[in-house]
Amino acid sequence: MAVEWKPLSYSLGVEVRGVDLSRPVTDEDFATLRRVLIERDGLMLLRGQSGMTREQHIAFSRRFGELDTHDAVPLDRDRTHPEVLLVDNLPRPEGQSYGKMIGHEWHSDLAPSLRPAGLSFLRAIRVPPVGGDTQFANMHAAFEALSPGMQALLRTLSAVFVRGRKGVTPEWEKENRRLNPPVAQPLVRVHPDTGREALYIGESARAFEGMTPSESRPLLDFLIRHATQPRFVYRHRWQSGDLLVWDNRCTIHLALGDYDPTEVRQMERTTVKGHPSGHLVSPEVAELATS
Ligand code: OGA
Ligand code: MN
């Protein structure tokens, strides 16, 4: 089967056809996938992959690099396959459901950690009849659209990310804080494969290091608003069997939650580790950022 591809949207993304992930992928086809993913700024869709098993999902993503075992989010990972993050609204065995709250703000995966995600691979198993869409925004394009003066300023800043999940129990919140202390990340990161700069922002960024939250807020808000304008965004309407791959070093994404919560939405994610980035902040900065 010949591999074919076409743009997924104006801003970013590629849709690839002619690859069946339930069968071995040749080195040549794999190289093509890698190349078009980079060329289209870090978003790639492969539809019709319902035949792929969880093991094949893991094995395919592992070809791109070392997999994360999701130690930062233990409640959401699969018990027997720690490489698999359960992104669904099914009740958990303990009777609590957390997965449905994943990604309901603009973010880059694992930004509040010292080893933020490189690539994420999200596989749709069951999707609601309507909605449950996800948006993606191109952070190379968003950075490059800023003025040289603003770009120069942003290169000097780091943003303090705090992992937070609305609606979880106070006990879990405490454990979450222990597992995920606030981390400062450079606001502009250089993509290791291309040398291009990308904005590195998210709605869990609370302040710039060395500034107060209220001093930081206006610029943080501006950057999110700027970077998520329709011209930088692709909106994905899921079909079961979709595998969507994104590069967290040059995109951010948002689960829209635009679906009936009594309908099942079941996805599984694997995550390739990115390079080490950022640093733990001082107790004073952590206190400020989380207050
Ligand atoms: C994720 C995520 C969004 C969604 O899996 O990292 O943010 O729409 N998912 O499920
Ligand atoms: Mn995510």
C-alpha cells in the first residue's frame, strides 16, 4: 500500500493514508511518517486503525522514542500497562472517574514536569455520537507571528506551571502536589529536530518566574489568546479508530468537552518522553504560584 498524505488544516497537521498499524510498518514508511509529522508542525492523523491492539499502539509509539510510564498521573494509567494513559469517562475500579477531566484547558502534555512530553499518541476506541472534539494550536506559527520585540522579551522569561485538576478530592490534590511540584519552563523552546523556536505556554502557567501572578496575568492571558486564534488552530472531530499523534514541543491542545457526559468517550494515550527541561522553583516562588 502506498503511503499518501495531505494537510489536515491550514495551520498544522497531516492526514496519512495507506498505513495499517495492525500490520508491520516498514522502515521506509516509518521514515515517511516521521518526516511529514515534522513538516506539518507536529500533528498527524491516521484514521481507520480500529484493528490495532493496545500492544501495537505501544510498540508503534515506542519506535519514536522512550515511553513515559505516567508516574505523574498514576490514577489515570492502566494497571498492567503503565505506558497507557486512560483518557475516558468510564468509572474507575475504585468508583472514581478522573480520566474525563483530562485536558480541559489549553496545555502541552506533562509541562509541569522536568521531562515534559515529546510526542503523544491518542487512540479513539469509543466516541460519543456528537462532539467530544479536541483543538490543537501551532506554537511555531504563534511565536513567529509575534513582533521581534515581543519575541526577544519572551525569550528571557520562564513560566511556572502548576498541575491542577478541578473536581478531585482534597486527598488526591495533596498527593498530586507531592508528585507534581511547580516547575518553571522556558517560555520559548527550541525544537530539537528542526532548531525552530516555539511558544511553550498553557493555562496551568500561573506566573513568570521572578514576577507575581498578578503582574504575569495580563501577558499570560495575551499569549493564550494570541496563540489560540482560529488561524493557528485545528479542530479534530473524532471517529473511532483514529490515531492522532501530536508533538507537545510545538503544539498545545484542548479537550472541548462538547458532548453528552452520559455517552462513553474512550481513548488511550501513549507518550514519548521529550528532553529534560525546566527546573523546580524555590519554595517562595512555589508558594506565590499556587496561592
Ligand atoms: C490528552 C488530552 C484531550 C482529549 O490525552 O493528553 O489532552 O480531547 N486529551 O481527550
Ligand atoms: Mn493532553
